Amino acid sequence: MQQYVTLKIDDARVQAIKGASVLDAAMASGICIPHLCYVPVLKDSGACRLCIVEVVNDGRTKITASCTLNAEDGMVIRSNTERIRKLRKNIAELLVAQAPNSRAVQDIAVRCGVKEVRYPFRNDNCIQCGRCVRYCTEYSKANALGFVGRGKNRHVEFALGFRRDFCKKCGFCTEYCPMSVTPCGGAMKAGEGRLCANCESQIAMADKFSGVCVRCELGRGFGCVRQTYV
């Protein structure tokens, strides 16, 4: 028999299966916590940090990623405070500056309230979310992809630098990549990076129902889980 825990997320009483993450519990209850690196069939990594929340304990708060935080009985979570929104907005702004040619990242930026980008656009083709590596390792069991290098030189590459025979050529590494869906207006050339914001109307109701999934179209082309990650 499955066991359940009860916690509070933004003053809403939420029940979750014991062992589920706070992010899982929130999404199952229709509470919107933006996220990007999360994939239901994979272990959570907390790589993108977009799903950060405040955990309240004895009047003190701690900020952590909700995808790697196990839901516990009596836990109090705040996912939509001014502090969290400000931090999440800055993370989304950094991501869209890094990779404006991702529809998923552009959608995240809009969902997090980004109106302008204060950082230089880099037009990178990878945000190092690790979705491709985790799928290849954990689900496909091919271990054909991995992270190579450190710091600014860290990147995803085939093992030993070339496609090995144990690569299954399944294509899911591409399908799960945020860079696989270009913005609606098409790819932006280097030096032409910009905030798209064409889908801003999708979240017009979000201001009235703050923190609640409004079943918008944002992220649908990227396989948005229950339309709740953006």
C-alpha cells in the first residue's frame, strides 16, 4: 500500500506519495513551479535551478531546488515569494541570454516575467541542463554521452570524442534537448540574439492566479509536463 505525506505549498494543503519530490507534489496539485532540466523518467539533478523554492523551518527559510527535495510530512514550502520570483527571473534571464535559439528557454523567460535581457547574448547551442546525458545513461543505458571539461570549457561530447558502437542512435538525446525546438520566428544568427516574448499573452491570467498553472501553450512543443513547467 502506498504511503502519503501531507505538506503545504503556498498555503495549499497538498498530499504526495512518500518519496516524491516537492516539484512532483506541486505539479500533481496544479501548482506551477517553472522548471527546465526535469524529466519524469530520469533522476532529478537540479541543474537549471529554475524550480527553486523556500523551505520554512522554525521561522527560518532555506532556498533549494524543489526537484531534488523530497516531500516530507508537515513541510512548509513557498514557491512564489517576491524573493523567489526575483531569483528565478534572473536565472531565466541568464538562460535566454546564453541560448536565445531555444523555444523552451524563451518560453521559460516569458513565464518567469523577463521583460528585457541585461546580459550579453551568447548564442550557445547548449545550456548544460544534462537532459541528454541523463537519458543516455539512465534510461537508454548506452552511456554514449557525457560531460567533458570544467568551468567554461565544460560541454557534452561522445565518449572518447566520437560516436561509439554502443550508441543506440535512438535520437532521444536530441528530442530531450531544449535546443531542439527553435523560436517561432526562426533561428537567430550570432549577434542577433533577442528576447522573443511573442507568447506573453499566454500568461495574461497568471497575474490573477499567481503560482497556479493556467494551462498555457508555453512549452507545449517541448513536451511540457501537464503544461506546468512554464
